[in-house]
Amino acid sequence: MVRTASTMLPLGTSAPDFSLPDTDGNSVSLSDVSGKRALLVIFMCNHCPFVKHITDQLKSLTDEYLAKDVAVIAISSNDAEKYPDDSPQAMAVDKQRCGFPLPLRRRPERCDCLRCSLHA
């Protein structure tokens, strides 16, 4: 696993506004999930062996949280040219295959609002 310094916001910080495309080509923003008890953001990618290993657990966690009125989104910050398995098309196939009830989002070139950056 790559060793990367954490740039997370302090706990309790209000989520910054964002607008990201989903696998269906729709734009999703923070206001789309407003009114929920909480927001869980999962940073993941299709080609990661660890993510593949915990896919069933992520599906269970997602189902549990959605039932508790918690919004859940997943964001891939990988470069689809370097990692074709992480392309929006591949993410849509994986979402369908795994039965995720949430649209997986892919970030544009930069997503400073959520402090994620392009993986080399």
C-alpha cells in the first residue's frame, strides 16, 4: 500500500460543497444529500485488491447506513488512463455487478473541495 500523508479535515468540520459527475453522467452535489442524518464518503477504486476483498462488507455497510438515513457516496480519484479499471464505464459495470445502491462518483481532474488528488 502506498504511504500517503493524510490531509483530512478536522473531525466535526462541515462538509465542503462539491459537484461531481456520477457514473450515469449526472452531476451530484452536497445539496443532493442535504437533510440526511450524516454523509459517509468512501474513497475507493475498482482495481484495488483491498477494495475487491471488502466489497461484500462495503455493500452491507452501505445498506445498513442507507437504512439509517445516512447518505453514502463513493469517489474514485484515480486517473482512468493509467488505471482503465477505474474509468467511469468500468465503475458503472462494477456498481451493477456488486449491487451497490449508490451511484459511484468519479472526480474531475482535481477535487480540491474534498482534498483528494490525482493518484500517479
